[in-house]
Amino acid sequence: MLTQKEQVTFMVIKQALQAEITNGKAAVLLGVSSRQVKRLKKKIREEGESGVVHRLKGKASNHSLDPSLKQKALDHIREEYKDFKPLFASEKLEEQHGIKLNPQTTRRWMIKEGLWRQRKQKKVTYRSWRPRKEYFGQLEQFDGSYHYWLEERYCENDGTPIELCLLASIDDAKGEITKAEISSNEGVIAVFTFWKSYVLTHGKPLSIYLDKFSTYKLNHKGAVDNSELMTQFERAMKNLSILLITAHSPQAKGRVERLFQTLQDRLVKELRLAGINTPKAAQVFLDTVFIPAFNKKFSVAPIKEEDIHRPLSETEIQQLDCIFSIQSQRKVNNDFTVQFKNKWYQLAELQPTTIRPRELIIVEQWLNETIHLNKRGHYLNYILLPKKPERVRRAPIILTTHALNWKPPIDHPWRKPYKIRY
């Protein structure tokens, strides 16, 4: 069985073999060199699908060290060189015990065993210019900007102006706005709506460059040690094989930051001149008037003319509502009910898959606000209960010949004091 990455590699190389794409485009899609693409094409011609499988798959590395050597070195470090730095510990292992190791290998082992604490790098303020990407769709810079886009023309009942959030993506190669959407916030629902419409219109970009806002990245310190922790947005992009790149500073994604500076100056005035007072009308103006004119004026020609957006597969189109949904784990109760957001859902007797009490299922909240219960890829049948089901209290089963209110006599063994026998 091929992994998902191997399947993508086989699909791209197959397109290159059929002359549907060039070797250069295949190299960018796979993140390898053109020479490696030629090697893969030769392997697939000779071996078929197995040509994309690495020869060492399922085998130990040829450069792996003997586990007993690792254990022996760590034992010496714990006993004799516990407070040594990795470089010094490596030198002592070679001098005193004849164990020759690369200092970086020793460092990795000591960090993993808790014998050495990795130090943080000092912050560097120097920043260098980064060239644009070559292909359209290779990198999309994305962010949201809170601003009074409609100024005082869109207010609360008391006359307070309402701050709106403009979500926008700009292509790194062409510098054009690929999509912009006015929303009330930068939450999961708004971002999911944005990118669902984006992939249906343009296809899947190769990567997205964004900041460390909580919608896009877990900033808790526990997420650093556990790579499996991810946000709803990270999970959705992983399902679509879209690489997420988080910027460590606003300057790193300067193209979209400068875009918002321009929009806060130009778009606000254009909306004022057009007499637009509602977000819905502003969205129509963005799509039909402002963005085409902006791209015609400010976009540049990319280095390579090809569009590298990947089309959605049939499976991805069918699962798009599932991918762009807020997913939560819930446990099935003993009475086959599921609680989610103070509502109770009763599972039907007939289900497409076997369900047992205390099992975990996935509750999907789609963008159309419908709830779907998923178990192993099957959607479960349920009904929404009007209120919390009442607990049924049953009489306990008592194995005795006496009446329930029977009291033992005064000479009964139960009334005698307990004696310890020696």
C-alpha cells in the first residue's frame, strides 16, 4: 500500500510521463530537483507504482548505530558526564571508553534523555530580501485586517461604527489579490468559508504563508512537544495536502501586510465614493470592481507563466463539507445518546457501522450549521431530543429470603462484637 505522499508522487510523475506537465513543474510540485524527476520517471517506467517506494522502507538505516552502543554511551554520560556539554562528553567518551560519536549525535541523545536542555537562539533583527516564487499558486500569503472599512456609514443602533475584518490572500509570484472577503471576525467559520470558496474557484495552492493567530496555530507551550496537536484549520489544510508556513514576524509576510496598508488607504475611499453602506454591497464591489482594477494596476508578471494550483480530486470534492467543518470528539453514552453544546442526540437502532457504548465519535459542525456524527467514515443516523433524557432509576436486585425491612434479633451474629482469633 502506497502512502498518501507516494500516491501524490506517482500521480505527478505519471502526468510528466504522459507529457501533461513539464519536468520543471513536476519538480516544484514534489519539492525535488528536475534530475530527481527524471530518476523517478525511469523507475516508474521499469517498476510501475513500486518505483516511488524508497528502497529502505521498512528497513533499518544503513547508517544507524548499534542500539547497545547508544545505551552504553548514555550509561557513561549519566554516571560520569552528567553535567558535561555534548561536545565535551563526546571527547571523553572517545578518550576514556573508545566510543567515537559525532557531537551532534551525542547532543540529540542527551536532549531526548533529558540530560541536556536545548538553548534558545538569540533574536536577530537583520532581515534579508526574499525573491518572489516562480509559479502562480506556489505560495499564497493570507491574513485578516480589522478596520472601519465602511467608516461611520455602518453603525450600531447607538451610532457606534462597526469594525469589520477583511480576509485577503495575495499571490507571492504575481502580487495580485486572489481573493478578498469581508467578514465580522477572523474565526474558524469565516476562514473556512473563505478557503472553501477559494479552492473551488482556483484549486489548491501549494502552500499558504500566515501568522500565528490562534485560528491557524496552537500557541500553547504543550503544542511544541506534541506535534499531533493542531487547530481545525491545520487539520483541514493537512487533509488537502496544503503546506502551512507560519511567519515569526509581520515583516516575514510583508506582501500581505503592505496590501492591507494599501487597502486601508484606497479601498476605504473607493467604498466611500461608491456610496456603499453595507458589507454585502461592499463584497460585490470588491469582487466585480475593485479587485480586477487593483490587479491590473499592481500585479506583476511571474517568472514562470504556468498556474500551479492543483485541482480538487473527486474524493476531495465529495468530502469538502467534512474537511471544512468544526470537528469535536464525543463519547457515546450507555443509552446511545451523544451530548454536544447542551443538546442531546439519540442514535437510531440501525446504523451503517457498529456502535458500542463509551466509544468515541466525531461530531462535525458544517458551515451550513448542520450537525453530522461521523464514525470511521460513516455518518450515523440520529434524532435531536427536545430535552436531556431522564435517568431511569431501577430497584436494586437483592439476593435474600428476608423482607427488605427485616431487622436481625439481638442474639444474631451480626450484632455480636468482632473477635480476632489467634
